[in-house]
Amino acid sequence: MEKYDAIVVGAGTAGCLAAKTVAEAGLKVCLVESKPREEIGEKICGDALGEHHLKFLGLEKPTGGELEAKIDGIKIFSPDENTIFTIADKDFIGYLLNRRLFGQWLLRKAVDAGATLQDSTTLRSPIIEKGAVVGITAKNLKSGNVSELRSKVVVDATGYFGMVRKQLPAEMGIDRDIANEDVEACYREIRQLKQETENTRYCEIYLNQKASPGGYVWIFPKGGARVNVGIGTCMRKTGYPNPKEQLYKTTFCKPMFEGSTVLAAGSWFDPVRRPLDNMVGNGVMLVGDAASLVNPIHGGGIGPSMLSGYFAGQQIAEALSKGEPTREALWGYNKRYIDTYGKKQGTLDIFKLFLLSCSDEDLNYGMNQKLMTEDDVLKAGMGDDFHLNITETAKRVFRGIRRVGFLNKLRLTVVMMRQLSAHYNTYPSTPDGFDTWRAQTVKLIEEGKQKLLQ
Ligand SMILES: Cc1cc2nc3c(=O)[nH]c(=O)nc-3n(C[C@H](O)[C@H](O)[C@H](O)COP(=O)(O)OP(=O)(O)OC[C@H]3O[C@@H](n4cnc5c(N)ncnc54)[C@H](O)[C@@H]3O)c2cc1C
């Protein structure tokens, strides 16, 4: 029986980066994917990616068919569409990707580095012996054969459903379930327009709490008079509208869609919350959507998923060079991810609660009267502290005199984000102290829910 150093389950953006990094360290890695090779990369997605993610990972700019358009920034429309925030930065370059070709590009990098691909092969279950994951059973979808694959580490890169994660025993100390209220139900189409729109350089985001509570409608230009258009709605306990119906009702009535044709359509889920507090166990790691590594505000997860795959791969190499891949030996991955990107995701979970607490009227007024500014949104998006000085606070109080509640909520949000950010700075370097850290995290998030949503 083949024995690998690592098995990576799922050849999405997270899995390809994990497999590539492990293979580059000279280790033996198998990438197991249920899709046939030529379909790897296909994904219901907005297809937008900031160039900085590639730079950080040392990946060159995509230049072939995987790159469909370049973007200068984002325009955010208030619910009444009377106010538009233009979020752009001189250093920002955005890409609209051909998702399948981008996936194939990453897959080639993993295979060229030495990873073995087993495509058309689906995970059945992790093999667990003496409290550690030591391999998987998988079914070849062409032959129907079920076989065992053994490894020192298994990486769950299966995306939103976390197929390995869900089957781990509770004693591993990894959360198995993601609450529905932390997930956006999405519907997306790629449309061919009759003619190119005026805007080909900005991604457009439309806030509308009735149609897409806690989420938004997006229209992203893809070049060649094509757009990626979709909607995400938070799956709240109290109910949420059907995303497809809402997209048709609110968006396809716009003149730009007259005579347009549907090139692709589909639904999927986006987990929008803080990262799982712990992403490792004995012989097992979680990356990408399987670990909930998506930005809670804009739902972007391609960058963080690649980053997590890269960090996980490095940690595997380090752990195996020293001995057994125990929870302790793999823990550095948690710390590295949290310090680099996870902390930002965590604090944005609070900003998401603030947005969820706002009515359309709040957002119209708040954006129009500049109680919330482009700069706030930019800083929140970058994970920076947005501090209001006394003069700025006084100006906003004056402008917000008719909506003091909104301003108070914004101020409370800033305070809670800062508290959570400071707490993330204390993420433990070893599993010791984790239980106490986690209890405090849960407490801070619960406080945020109580203060902002009730
Ligand atoms: C509608 C929508 C729009 C989005 N828009 C954007 C955007 O514009 N920009 C952005 O950055 N992010 C966006 N995201 C988020 C982004 O798509 C994800 O965060 C990212 O793709 C996560 O990558 P991943 O590799 O973790 O998971 P996935 O891309 O989901 O890959 C998982 C892989 O695992 C395979 N797999 C699953 N189960 C098994 C199994 N049992 N056995 C073997 N293989 C298996 C799947 O076939 C798949 O190839 C969007 C998400 C949605 C839903």
C-alpha cells in the first residue's frame, strides 16, 4: 500500500497550494480530488482576487486565459443607490479570473512540484488510529473501487462542507459544525451583455438589507461585455429570502441586462465568520473554506485559502523534520495564520454584526451623511484600526443628530473590534492556554451579538 507524507483532500485553491508547498519541501504528497482533472478549478464564485495575495505567496501574475480583466477598485452603492462609495487605493490591483483556468494553473504548479494527483476520487472517511488521523478511505468514481491511502498527515481542503472535519471525533478539539447564521447562501450567474457597460474597471456592490440581509448583490466586469453577477444572503435563524428570486427581482431589471444571455449559473455557500479557533489535531489540518477562512465582510476566500494551504504545507515540512505530526507539532500553523490574516477576519466578524444590525434606512442615512465613510470601510476591509478623533466624532455627532442610534452602534462596534483585535494578539503559541483563550473569544463574540443584534 502507498504511504505518503501527506494526503491533501480537495484540489481547490487551498489544496493546490498545500500540495505544492509540501512537494516543494521534498516530501511525498497525494492530492485527492472528486472532480475529473479537466474540471478542477470550476467553482461558483465572484472570481475576484487582489493581486497582493499572489505577491505574498511569491506567485507570478497570471497572464494567460486565467486572467479575464483587471480592476481598479470597488464601488459600494447605498440601498437607495443615491450614495456611492468608491474604494480604491493607488497600490490596489484586482483581477477577475477565469476560475477553471486559474484552478488548472494552480494544479499544474502542484503537480510540477511533484504532487501525485488522484482525480475522480472521493473521500469516504478519515482513518483514525490511537487518536491520530493516519490516512483516508476513498472511492474511485470511474472504477467504483474503494481503497485505503496511508499518510502521516491528512489535510482537509474539501471546501465549505469540510468532509474530513465533519468526521473527526470530538476529542480532537476541532469544531465540526459551522452555524447556518455564519454562512451566506449565494446564487451567481455569468451573463453575456448586449454591449459593454460604461464601467469596466470597478467591481460594483449593492447593499440591500431586505433582498440580501448581511450580504450584497455584486456585478463584476469580466471583459468582452460579460459580467459575473450574484447575491449572498446570511442564513439567519429568523429566516432569509431566496437568493435567486431576490437577484432576479432586484438586479436583472437594470437596463444593462436587457437582452443578456446566461452563460453559467449556480448556487453555493460562503462561510463568513472568524476562522475556526483551532485548525489542527494529531495528524490532521484544515485549510481554506473547510476551516472557515473567508473574509466576513466581502466574502473573499481565494486569497486566504491559498495562504492557509501555503502555511499548512510549511508546517507539515517543519513538523515531519522534527518527528511526529502531533497536535503540538502542527500548532504553529494556527498561530501563523491567526497572526497574519485570521485576526483581521476575527475582528471583521464584529463589523459584520454591525452591518446586520442596520436597516436600509440606517445605511442610506449613514452613507449619505458620512456617518460612515469610505475611509472607515477601507480601513475595516484592510483590518486596520479606525479611530475617530474628538473633532471627527463631534462632526459626525452633529451630522448624525437624527440617527444617534446608528452612530452609537458604530462607536460600540469600533470599541468591540479593538477589544477583539487585542485578544487575537494573545493567541497561544502552543495548545497550552488555548481553552482559556477560546472561552474568551466566544464570550466577546456573544457580547457583540447581544449588544448589536438585540
Ligand atoms: C458565490 C460565491 C462567490 C464568491 N466570490 C469570491 C470572490 O469573488 N473572491 C474570492 O476571493 N472569494 C470568493 N468566494 C469564496 C471562494 O470561492 C472560496 O473561499 C475559495 O474557493 C475556497 O477555496 P477552497 O480550496 O478552500 O475550497 P473549494 O474551492 O470549495 O475547493 C474544494 C475542493 O474539494 C473538492 N472536494 C469536495 N469534497 C470532496 C471529497 N469528498 N473528496 C475529494 N474532493 C472533494 C471539491 O471538488 C473542490 O475541488 C466566493 C464564494 C461563493 C460561494
